[in-house]
Amino acid sequence: MQQNRLYRDLSYLWPRISPREDHAEDALRWRGELRKRLGPGRHAILELGCGGGHTLSHLTDEFEAVAVDLSPAMLELSRRLNPGVAHHLGDMRYFRLGCQCDAVLIHDAVSYLLSPSDIRATIATARAHLKPGGVLIMNPDWFTETFPGTSVFHWIRGQGELELTFIEHLSDPDPEDTTIESVFLFILKEAGILRVEQDRHQTGLFSVSTWLELMEQGGFQSVRVSYPAYDDGYGGDLLVGVLRS
């Protein structure tokens, strides 16, 4: 799996690119789906691909959490934000903690799965960490049905002496395969000095039916739960599975 610059030397930009408060709506959706299927109580949850821990930080007051990510830099951000959460370095396709919990959550990190075999392996990881009746929630950025084609997203944010202009160019270089590409430009103005950083991200693109079929094959009774997309069109829908006994 990729180790992009955003998750290495540019990780310090993450709190500005995707602030904690922007994840409150995601967490509200996750909480609602978890409560609907698990009921009340302080259930144990495992987040795979936790990133900077922003979504998780809205859940730790109600759930007992463990977090996993492939990036040491992102894990460090999450540790600072979620000091009471156990953090582990690992690849969601192969990670094994040796314990079972009530739910496994994978936010947009699931979008970095590039092939059906990657998805199968990640679903197997979730299954290995769930009790019977446990819940798997995944949140891909795009499905084949929702992908908008070549698009540009951008915004400007200023905080203190740093002004950040973020530009994403999203495209599908080869419509015959299962991947799409995002080129990120970070235009940074700090103390009057301007510099530009670039990063490329390859992510997977699969139909809703492919996701649900792979979840069913992996032992989950699964549904697509539709929510309104965000302002830039990303996200919205959740894939929710309950592990069959």
C-alpha cells in the first residue's frame, strides 16, 4: 500500500487540510449505525487506517477504541489527539491484533485498496477482529456509480502566519482498470514566502455491487446506507456489514 507524502513529510498539514471539526458529521453517522446495530453500552471498536484520528476523536467518549495505521507520522498525530487510545502500526490487509471487538471502522483509507484481492484481505482482517454479530463500516470516497470523472477541487485556509491553498485534480487515467488518480498541489504562503508541494495518490474505484458481493463472500450480511454527499461530492454512503454467526 502507498506511503504518500501527505502521510510522511507533509503530514503536519493534515490538521489544516482536514480539521477535526470537519469529521463531526462522519462520526455522527458512524455512531448512529453502531447504536442501531449494537445498542447502548461502551462497545469496543477498532479503526483501521485511522489517519490523524480526527473521526475517532469524536467517538472515544462513548466507545473503547483501538487504532491502526500504516503511517508512523499519522499515528503520532492521532496519539496526540487520542491519548487514551491504543495505537498500532500496521497494514489493514494483514494486521492481526489477536483480540475481538464489537465493530471495525474504516473511513476513506479503504479507498486505497486497489484490487478485489486487497478488499478481500481487508475484510478478512475485519472478520478476524470481530465477534459474531459484530459490525463492519466502510466509507469509500467514490463508487463507479458516483465517480464524477475528471474534476478539480480547491479551497484556501489561513491560520496564523501560514496560508494554505489546496488543489486536487481527480481523474481516471485508465477506465479499463480499477484505479483512479488524484494529484494534490499544496501552495503554502508562510511569512511572505511562497512554495509549492506536489503529491500523487492512487485509489480504487469499484461498483457498489462489487463491494457488497465481496463483503457477503467474507461472511457479512451487508447493505449500502445512503447519506447526502459532502459539499465537494466526496463520501456520503456507508457500507455496513454484520458478521454472520
